[in-house]
Amino acid sequence: MSGVDERPARPTIAQLREVCQPPAVRGRRNSEHWVADAYQRRISPYLTRMLLRTPITANGVTWLMVATGASAAFALLIPGLPGATLAALLGQMQMLWDCSDGEVARWRQTTSPKGVFIDRVGHYTAEGLIPIALGMRAAGFPEEGWLDSPWPLVGALIAVMVLYNKALNDMVHVSRAYNGMPRLDERAEVSQPRAGGLRRLRSVARFIPFHRAYHSVELTLLAFVAAVGDAIVGDLAVTRVLVAFLAVFGAVTIVGHLASILSSSRLR
């Protein structure tokens, strides 16, 4: 099944898995989110097959991902469990679109730099807006006086840290491109710090992966758990603890990420 003209208009799920989920995709260490590896890639071919029967382009699917991720943030502004539940569902749907857009592009052979760019826009948008919405939620939005609370500022600071941390990864690729270096291999040994102390800290982080909390899926799931806690205690105490945790460990994550990049072979 080599050329796009040879591919059937109504592929089977097995054909989609063969073409759209090769080992090079499923084995990506950094680009493949854990929920995709755990269960979303099992579901996504069914959505992809439906999308292939429509005129929507791969980039059009990516724009759906952008809109869904942003909607997850705005859903958190709905008070109580309804808003947090909707946000968690939208966070899952965002990642499902994220799986299917690449599968549509690989099946139709329409992968492009523009698609990668829109994908980055989607992740930056969602993961920048969600902490801001969490801060507003912790302040009691839309109740009167929420702007007098410090929590919206904390949420905004978390958003800055999340975006800076994401930008560090893109800075690596930009720095390599500026120096004419090849595309970065996603093998584990490439990102492994050379210093023994940092390697040990990195091993600890695998058992307590707090640095993973800043992706849209984890943020919306944590917001949902916090909302359940709020419903039990009768106020916003659990959400406020979550926002405080994200602020403290956001700074720790940035320092660790920067040190890991500088001590690895990614810039060599």
C-alpha cells in the first residue's frame, strides 16, 4: 500500500493501523502522550475512518483540536462539578483529535510544516489558558469579589511557567536547526543527563512524575479531582491547594528541565 491513489476510500481499521500508526509514531518517547499510548490510539482509527469519509483536511482536524483545548479551559469557568467534568471530557477529546489529525495526514499523505505549526498552537493555547482558568476558579469566579483574590495572579504565573517550560523543548529544536544539526532523535539516551546527580534526580521524577501535571489532559483531570474534593468539603479549598501545588512545582520543573537539557547530548 504505497501511493495515496492505491489506498481505498473506505479503509478498514487494520489498514488504518498499518499505515497511520507505524512503530515510528507509536514509539515516540516525547511526542506521544501517555494517554495516546494507553488507550487513545486504540480508539482514534474509528474516528479517523469517519473523518476520511468527509472533505475535512488534516489541518482542519487540528483546528478542531485547538478549539477543543481552548473550550476545556473555558469550561473550568463553569462553577462546581459540571464545569470540571466538561473540562475533563474536552481534555480527552482534544487528545483524540490530536491522534486523528496525524492519522488523516498520513493516510492522505498530506503531512506539512503548517500542520505541525497548528498543532503547536493548539497545545500552547490549551496549556496556557487552563492554568489561568484554574486560578479564576480558585478565586470563586464568577462570584462577586473574585478579582480581589490572589488566585487569578497565581494562575497567570503558572501559565507563564507552563509556556516557558514548553518553549524550552522548542528552543532545543531551533538551536539545532540554526547550527545545521539533524532532527533530534527521541531515544531515551539522547535526553539522559550526563551528570550522575541529575540522572538520579531524573530517576526519582519517574516515580513521582509531577512534571507531567502541566499537560492539558492532566490539568483537566486534576481540576476534576479537585472539584470532587471541593464538593465534599463544601468550599474551594482543594482547588486552591491544587493551584498552590502547581505554582511551587512549576518552578521546580523549569529548573530541572533546563538543567536536564544543558547536561544532555541534545545540544551536541
